[in-house]
Amino acid sequence: MKILLAYQSGLPHRKDPYVTLLPTGLCYLHACLREAGHDSILANFSAWHTSKIKQELLAFKPEVFGISQWTHNRHASLELAALCRRTLPESTIVFGGGHATFCYEDILGEGSPVDVVVRGEGELTLLELVAQRGSKADWHRIDGIAFFHNGTITCTQPRKNIEDLDRLPLPAQYLDSSIGLDLELQPEFIVTTRGCPSTCYFCSSPDFWGRKVRFRSPEAIVDEILYIREKYGLIYFSIRDDTFTADRKRVLKFCSLLQERNVTILWNCQSRVTAIDEELVVAMKRAGCECIQLGVESGAPEILRRLGKKIAPDQIEHASVLIRDVGINLSVYLISDVPGESSDDLEMTIGLVRRIKPDDGYVSPLAYYPGTRLYKEALAAGITSSTLFSDSHQDALYVASRPGGSSPLLLKELKKNQQTDPERFNRQKERLGYCYTTNVLAGEWYRQQGEYDKAILELQEITNLQPDNPWGWLLLADLYSEMGKINKGKKCYAKVLSIVPMHGPSKAAQTT
């Protein structure tokens, strides 16, 4: 069967290469369909004009058109569905994703271009739906969907989650069957868990994935990374789990495997402040982890309580010290404009930021999302309405009527934390011994300071001790090119390609 799975970001973000990335869940759906023998195409329509999308629809003529809907693109996705309905009236239009899962009643109904909504985890549901596409009468027996039929919306019973995530095919195996994808960026983002052990009030993950966290095996993760490295030439990865370190034994095994199999990559991940310890961060650093992102949100105990964080400022500080002392970059997420936040609360957060000194961070005003406890309680209290998401055309629905009061102050503090102590690299080397991650971060820091000789020494230590590590050669190549030593740079790029033949930036540099 011919199936097109598409994503289109909201209009304001269509030039942002990260916001316009496909959700990883859509890539998993595509892989499952291809593995089952369907003619599935993955499409990123974020930068496409309507006329070009229409041409693609007419050229491919999908029998099933699946669209990934999230809160920020909820209106764009409905417009995309309407375009498909006008262009291909006989196509079955399926919605899925975080927003569609909880707001299916807003989507379905008389005159809607959408035929059916897949709720929650979608791989098995979509396969079953495609197999029974012909008759809506049969849809009643499919778990995990909602659809409009004979004047009413039917919501079937929830689908049981997939227990063994290792059985799912790798999305990267089928990314070539796509249009509009950035194949040097999309494969960088991988997921290794489903679910989160936390129950933050502003997050819908617990209701979407269920309360139980499911894990992919360390062996499967390393196999995926090696596959992507070989096929697409990527040597940097971003692990997008809600809490990658939820199972410390799994992470320790993953780090051990990376070293045993000589997988010299750099990577980042997200964690919870109570889910890391010294042994863990040391192992992660030695295995190439260069940045850990923590969901800090606030430095005020009362605000943390209101957000359902179940952490304390002293735990945040402890985790931050662990990360910074071992020499991993610290990134934090902060939430601003929380109703009831006092000037003292804000000062506590600013004080915390000054003490933990994150290398970078993100500030987001508190927003409503469907499926969250925050939204459910506001709805029950009459603070907001059930038509909030359908009535408003804003990408994000902020809780504060006029957000932005505390955001600039927090962003200003985050920008102040420029590292100025080069001795930290010596302390890290004394503690860990040789670790290429330390050399990479030191080399880049010296380069930014204009101390090229010191940067070269750091990077040459990698090439001397680990000649098959592409990072030493790559950063030397970039550095020599920046210094105007083009021939030296090209020789280093050639070394990268001898290790990772498909590395895109090195291939491009060799042709200029």
C-alpha cells in the first residue's frame, strides 16, 4: 500500500533546522511500514509551498496520508490534511502525535478532513489500521484509535504498549525513502527509552507513554549508532530521552560498549538531577558525553513544588557540581512566568544559576499542553476552557496572560557564565587520565580564545594516542582551515574520511 507520512512545523519556525526536524516517532512508524512491505514515504513539508506539496501528493497518490500533530503545529497540520482531502478525496487521512492523542475530539467530527486519530504509541496500531483500511465498520476492533462514524466519535480501548523496544526496526535503515529530510541532521537524534520516571505537572509524557519506563538495550543503541555512523557519516549524537540515565546500570553498560567497540563519538543527553552520580558521569565523559541537560526549571522550592518537580535546590547544585567537576558541559532548562512566582522566588532562581554556572540553557514561559496535569487542573477550576487549543492560533498557550516578565532576566544570567579557567582541563586530566572528550573541549576552548598553539597540542594528543579517532583530525582540520593553512586542513579532512568515509563536512571540504 502507498503511504505518505508527513510533518509540517508551524509557520514561524519553518526556517529553523531543529524545530523542523521530524519527530522520531514518525520515523519509527515509517520503518515499521517499510519493514512490513508497504510503499511508505517519509516527508518533511516544513519548508514547502502549498503548490509543491500538492504536486507531490498528485505524483505519489498515497492511499493513506499520515500527519504528525503536536501543539505548536496543530493548525498547520489541519491545513495540510485539508489540502490532501481536496487533492485526493479517496485517501484515508490519519493523525497521530502528542496533540492529536489528547485532542482527538477537536480534530474529528462532521466536515473534518481527518478520518482517524492514532492515540499514543502508534506502530502496531497503524499497521493494523492500514491492513483494515477499507471498512470503518472494522475499525471498532482496532485498539488505540478514535474516528468519526455515523454522526458520533468512537474511541476504542487503549493499545497495550510494546514491551520489547529492541524488536522495532531502526528508523535510519529507511530514512532514504523520504523527501525533504536533512540526512546529515535527522539521524543525529535518537531515542533509547519510552516514558519518564518523573510526573512533572507541565509534561504530558506520563499520559502519552504510560507510567512505566521501557528501555532499549545498550547493545541495540550502540548498533544503531554504528549503523548511522557508517551509512550517514555522523560522529555526533543527541539522545532525546526524557531521562536517559533512569537506569544507571544500562547507561554504564552502554558507555562500556562504546569504549570496547572503539565507537569514538561525542554525544549529549537529558537527565534528572536525582538520576546521576559520580561513577556515572565519569563513565559518560570517558565514553564521549560532552553535555548533559538538566530539567532545573526553578531555584525556588515553592515553584518546584507547584511544577511537580519533586526535587530540591540543593539536589540541583549537587548534580551540577558532579557534571562540571568531571568536565561535561552543563545545560539547563528553566521555566519562567509561573503564576504566583514572587520576586523572592525569581531571585532564588537567579542565585541558583549564578552558583551552578551552566554553560548554556533554555528559558520557556510556562505553557499549557493537552494531557498534562497543569492543563487538566486549570480546566477543572475553570481557569481555561476546553476549546483553548482550537480557538487560539498561538503556537504555545502560555499560562500567564502576559508572559515574558522573568524570561529576559533569566536569559541574561545564563549568558554570563563564560568559562575563564583553563586550569580546569588539567584538573580533569589528573582525575580521569587521558580522555578524548577533555581534549576536544579544551581544544575548542583554546581555539575560541585565539590560542591556536595550545588548541593544536590538545588535538594532536588525540591523533597521537588515538589515530583512529575522527574527532582529533576533524577539529585539527577545522582549526588549520581557520588559520589559513588550507593544505594542512585538507590532509586532516582526508584522515577523517579514511576513518568515517561518509562524513559529510569532510567530503564537502575536500571539494572546495
